Amino acid sequence: MNRVLVLRILGILLAFLAAVLLAPIPFSLYFADGAWPSFLLSSLICAALGGVLILKCRSPREMAVRDGFAVVTFGWTAFALFGALPYLLSGSIPSVLDALFETMSGFTTTGATILPDIEALAPSILFWRALTQWLGGMGFIVLSLAILPMLGVGGMQMFKAEMPGPTADRLKPRIQDTAKLLWGVYVLLTSAQTLLLMLGGLSFFDALCHAFTTLASGGFSPKNASVGAYDSAYVDWVIILFMFLAAVNFALHYQVLRGRGREMWRNEEFRVFLGLTLVIIVLVMWANQGAVYTSLSDNLRYSTFQVVSIFSTTGYATADYGMWPAMSQYLLFLAMLVGGCAASTAGGMKVARLLLLIKHAQVQIYRLIHPRAVRLVKLGDVPVDREIMQSILGFFALWMAIFMVATILMASTGLDMVSAAGSVVATLAVIGPGFGSVGPMENYAHILPFGKSVLVVCMLLGRLELFTVLVLFFPTFWRK
Amino acid sequence: MNRVLVLRILGILLAFLAAVLLAPIPFSLYFADGAWPSFLLSSLICAALGGVLILKCRSPREMAVRDGFAVVTFGWTAFALFGALPYLLSGSIPSVLDALFETMSGFTTTGATILPDIEALAPSILFWRALTQWLGGMGFIVLSLAILPMLGVGGMQMFKAEMPGPTADRLKPRIQDTAKLLWGVYVLLTSAQTLLLMLGGLSFFDALCHAFTTLASGGFSPKNASVGAYDSAYVDWVIILFMFLAAVNFALHYQVLRGRGREMWRNEEFRVFLGLTLVIIVLVMWANQGAVYTSLSDNLRYSTFQVVSIFSTTGYATADYGMWPAMSQYLLFLAMLVGGCAASTAGGMKVARLLLLIKHAQVQIYRLIHPRAVRLVKLGDVPVDREIMQSILGFFALWMAIFMVATILMASTGLDMVSAAGSVVATLAVIGPGFGSVGPMENYAHILPFGKSVLVVCMLLGRLELFTVLVLFFPTFWRK
Ligand SMILES: [K+]
Ligand SMILES: [K+]
């Protein structure tokens, strides 16, 4: 690994963080919440450290693929560490671990919170909380469409096909081009949602915070009661639409904006995601009708909201699904595992991987019946390379193994069975709310420090598609 | 598929069943429990139907590999159907579905019971119940060492390596040779355990029933309180030893009996199984100490018994692990998923597959760091063929998918979250007792008919390594 170059890039990232830490200051001044000095000081600390790194670390060499792992993992970690400064300096979150948890939950777009009373915080702090998610979401799209495919992580090579642009071997040109295009799509969708929410009666501040955390599939709401606080069917449906869109491959959005709407429909992952969403909504409504909701229209509205919120791994709530029948909760659990589409801001394992796992199993069965037949797994019309299939299968096995081990660790802190598994799936799949004592109407304040640390690692592992983080734990990674 | 030949073999299997249905009659006469006419009548029915099939169905063709799937799946199903006759005819279990559940639970060596009061049954019926497991266990060893590898199911080709004997392409000679050798090992171990249990004060009847259901990793006990009824440390430790042995590859036992004891230690799967057993025992003891047991010796005895009972997928109980801390329960849950060694009578996914999944993930990570390096997954010194690795990965993905879908189905019958997942893992991994309302001190009587049907299918799927059953649902299987 080229340590000097990695440190230099971390310096650049810190300088960028220093700049965005200034963004909440206008809100602080407007609302006169007195939190602006914390942001200024945080920004200065990041600028100073970033400046030192940029000046001191100069490397003549180009960035190698292997350095990418270190940059991504340490970059996200640095953002979580230094992004926590405003919480600490303003006294909004006094504990360092809690502040780190909240910031990691932000930049990974998880949305799990340790705050029992969100509305007690200064508006500019709430804006920062939403902004961490928005930045994290943008970061993840670029990561999954431009960086991970190049690193060869978890079969992500499969899902960049739709993206135009140069395909040079080096990271730089492609990242910059891709980032610019997608940044445009992301900003456009965020603006549209902000506008539509304002038409529904939300203040600019509320609308913007919700648009930030919807497009990021984040789920941090500035309200204690989440989206339920507005008690508006219009707001619910607008957010349902944008939660769904945020969980769709952003390369497809780009195609649609270029007038190639048919590309979206031709995309197999999108069709399966849409179909699965509808099926799960119907099944949840079937289980909830009578048991939770007597009116069909209430059932439609609240069940749809919760299914889309969970399937897109956003994590907003308008209902306490912890009180729903076990069948509904397991359907939501399944949706959590699957997550949205690849190259969206959603977490989980991604619909495309699920689809390929099912097709792989089908091919396996077919080959038992016809041992001499050759049949390839395909996504759309594209045959899936053996290597890619292997890494997707490896990803799935590793995901399950980490899920199991982390659940045992969480249970060791004294959580009950449902809450232990619920907290792990909620963080590893970057959902936010889980089941049991970390359900949609609860928070993570009561988790013991060891448990919070485990969940912080789960968020990072989940958001960076496991492998990006795990390679760093192999001694061979550090050898020249 | 060669339907005539498959029907003929089913006829032979029914004739065999007719013979073994006579075995409980001496016990019935000895205990004068009056159940012998049910066995005689059941035997006659099987003999008649079997005879007709043997006489009417004659095929000049040899058995093809594809026919093997149908023989295995329909054979096991026929045993479960016709083996239920004594329960029904004697009135011990009046409901057809319940009798089928109990018999399927027997022949698949699951050990889940719908009987709230086991001791109320006639001794000869209890003997039959234990015998179904013993036969099922023997059947499964032959299946996994001789038949599944030939069918190419779930990478089972990997685990037959240690077995001597001809390697002809056709099923017949190999099955017969393998069966004879293993039958000897199985009978020997069963006799040894029966003797040791009788030395501990058990009656011949109790000792034999427990030896039958231990060696089969079955777990049907003729006592309501399972092995806990004897309240004897000696009995507990004897059963712990034989539960462990039953979960070890029987080809290794054969080698040990031939004086090649080193083969067992050289076997990587065995070493990992032993190591994992010890690690899980220590972790469970750590969680249970103070919380469940105050004395270390009690903790050692009961925790070890339960861990080995669950890890070997036997399912006997001397303690209500449903009252243990969530961490202990999740460790048992993990042990359930993994199961014992391949080619033993244990269920679950098998230690060897887990081991290969972990090695596969390691290789994946290694290849991210060294993209041009070639590194193969190995078990012991043997490199694992790509195709076999693919089918093991496919097996794992399919196992998880079936687990998820079946859990949702069980939740739809109104079970709580823990019981829904608990009942599925208990049957799919052929354990017997699960979690929640199907825990070790409970039974399956309260499950609704739809739920019982789902679990019957799970037992069959789990015991026959998924693929053997699933191929029959592919239309292409039935085409000429
Ligand atoms: K989220
Ligand atoms: K069992």
C-alpha cells in the first residue's frame, strides 16, 4: 500500500469535510440556535489537519487499485470521527461513543439513532445530521458505480454496465466523470422532493432535511415521530415515491433523464424490485388487515409506507411495525436482507445479488437433471462471469456469517433474541430501526457501549459491502 | 425417468418396511400392551402393496442416475406414509396429519413430536417410534456416502473420499458394499451404547430405544422428560459421547475400527467439529454461569449435554435451554445451522460445508488483494473442484432461502417471531426441539395443520439435502 498517497487523499477528504461543516452555519444564524461556533471550530480542526496531510504527504506515484480499499475504509471512518465534532463541541451528544455512533449512522446512511429526544437539538445540528446522510448517500453511489467495480468487490462489476463514460484502468478520470453526472441526478431529485414536500405544507427546513435523508435512503428525520409527525397522506405518498426512487440504480435515473426511459423497464433488477415491492405490500396488507387496520385505505397507506421504507432501507416510520403480526415483521425482515437495487443509495444485499443467487440455485438444480448440459446464469441478456458469480456467492455467505457472529455478540450484552438479531440486521443492512427494543418507536440509547461498538462496525461493514473493510484485516494487504 | 423401475424399487422398499414392522411385535407381547395386531395389519398392508408393485413392475433397463432422485424422495415419503399405520391403527395418534408428522419426524431423524404425553403410549409403539429413527439414520448414512455423491447433490462428492470400495458408475454395487460396511459400524456402536446405558441402570428397553435414537441423531426418547428423566450424570455423559460419535463421518469410524485411528485426527472436518464443539461449550458455559447454574459442575454437565445434543442435531434435553440467556440460545441456533459432520447421521448444513464457505470467503478476499494470484480452496490436502464449490455455495443460498420462506409461512399461522424461525430451523436442520413455543420442554401439538404440513416438508427437504427433493418440482425432470 502507498501510505503517503493514502494519507494525502485522506487530507483532501478532510479539507472537503471542513468545507461542508460550514454549511449548517447559515441555519444556525437564521434560527439563532447558537451552535455556529461548534461548526466553525470543527471546520477549522478538519482544515488544519487536512492541510497538514496535503502539504506533508506528496507521492510521485499514481494510485493503485489496492490503495482504493484503504482510501474508502479510512475515508468513511475519518468522516465518522471528525463529523462527530459538532455534536461533541455543541454538547448535543456528550458521549464520544454516542457521537461516533450517530455520525457513523449518518455517513453510512443507516439512520439508527441514540437520541431519545431528537427535537431537543438545535436546528443546525439537525441539519448537519441530515447532511451527513445526504453526503453519505452520494458517496455510496459513486463508490458502487465507479470504485467498487474497479476494486472487484462483491460482484459489483455486474451493475455498472448501464453507465456511460471512459473505462480507463486508473480510478481518477472515471470517478470524476461518473461523480459529476450522478451528482446532477441526485441534486435534481433532492430539489424535486423538497419542492413537493413544501407544497404539502412543510417548512423549507423540514422539507430539505427529509429530502436529504430520503434520497440517501437514510431515514434521519428531524421529528421525534419521524414522518408520522405530519400525519398527512400527501406527505406519506411523496416520500413513498422518493424512497422507492432512491433505491433504484442511479445510472437508470440518468438514462431516464436523457430520454431513454425504456432502459429502466428493460432492466431486470428494476422489474424484480418493483414486483417484489408490490408482492410484499400485498402480503403485509393481508396480514395486517383486521389485525392492525380495519380500514383498507389506512392499511394501504401505512403498510405501503413501511414496506417501501424498509425495502429501500430508508427506515422512516409512520407506524410501529413492532406491533404488527409476526408474518408482517418477517416480511419486513426479508425486505431488510434484500435491500434495494445495486448502485442506488439503498443497503442490504441488493436485489441483483438475490436474483443471481436464485438463478444460480436454478442452474444447479438443472445441472443435476442434465449433468452434461451447459447453462449460464444471466442478468438481463448478459451472461454472468463465473468469477463474478463466485464473489456474489462469497458475499452472501460472508454476510450471513457476520450477521450470525454479530448477533451472538449483541446477545452477549444482554439483549433478547429478537432485539439482538434486529439490531444487527438494522445496521448491517443500513436500515436504522430494527426489531424488539430497537424497533421503529425505540432508539439505540439503551445499548451497552460494547454493543454500540459492534453496531458501529456493522454499519461500516454493511455500507462498504463487507470486503472493502475486511481486506484491511489481512496481513497480506499490508505487505509491500 | 424410468417410472416402472422406480415403482418396482418402491415395492421392494415397502416389502422391507413390512418386515421391520414385525419387529415391535415381540415387545408388544412381552409388555402385553395389546398393540401387536396394529403392527401385523400394517405389515400385511405394506407386504401386499409391495408385492403387487414388485410383480407388476418389471423393467429390463438398469437404473439411471436421474431415477435415483425419485427413488430417494418417494422412498422416504412412502416410509413416512406407511410407517404411520401403527400409530393410526392402534389409535395412539388419531389424526392422520399428526401420525404423518410423527413418522416423518422419525424417518428423517428429526425428533420433533406432536405427542404431549409420550409415556401414555404402548411400549411397542414407543419402540416403533425409536426404530423409525434408527432406520432413518442408517438410510441417511448410506444416502450421503453412496447415493448423493453419485447424484452430485450439494457437493457431497467431497465427503466420500475416505470410503473404500468400487467406484463403478452404476449405483448398485457401490451401494450394497458401502451399506454392508456401515451397517456393521452402526450396529456395533448401537450395541455398545445399549450395554453402557444398561450398566447405568436403564432397562434393556430404555437403553435400546435411547441407543437407537442417539446413533440416528434422532432424539425421540420414550420418556416425557427426555434424558433428564434419569437424572444421572453417568447416563448423561454416555449419551454425550455417543451423540458426538453419531455426528462424525461414519467412514472415519470404519477406518478407526480397521485400526487406522490416525485417519480421524487427520480429517480436517473432524478437527473443526471437535474444536467448534469445545468453543461453543465454553461460550455457553460463560453465558450460563451465574445466570442459570451456580455450580460449575452442573454448568459443565448440562451445558455440554445441550450443546452436543444440538450440535449433533440429536435434540435430547436435560435442561430447558429456552430459559437460558439469549447468547446461549443463539450459540445453539448457530450449532443447529451448522450441524454435525458430513456422512454422519447429523443434519444441518454440515461442518464441511461451513468450513468450505469460510475458506471460499478467505480466497475471495485474498484475490481482491492479489488479483492475479491463483489460490484454490482446499479441504485437508484435497483441492476442491470449482463445480463442487459452486454447488456448496448454491446449497447454502438455497438453505437460507427456504429457511426464510418457511419462516414467513409459519408466522402466517400466528406463531410469534422466535417460534416461527425456531420451528423451521428445528425441522430443516432435523434437530427436533426449536425455540419459543416449540422449545425443548414443549411439543408441536399446538401448531395449526397448515404449519404442520410446512414442517413435514421442511423435514424431508432438510434430511434429503434439499436438491434431491427440489429436482422433482422441475418440469424438465419429468420429460423423457
Ligand atoms: K437507512
Ligand atoms: K434430531
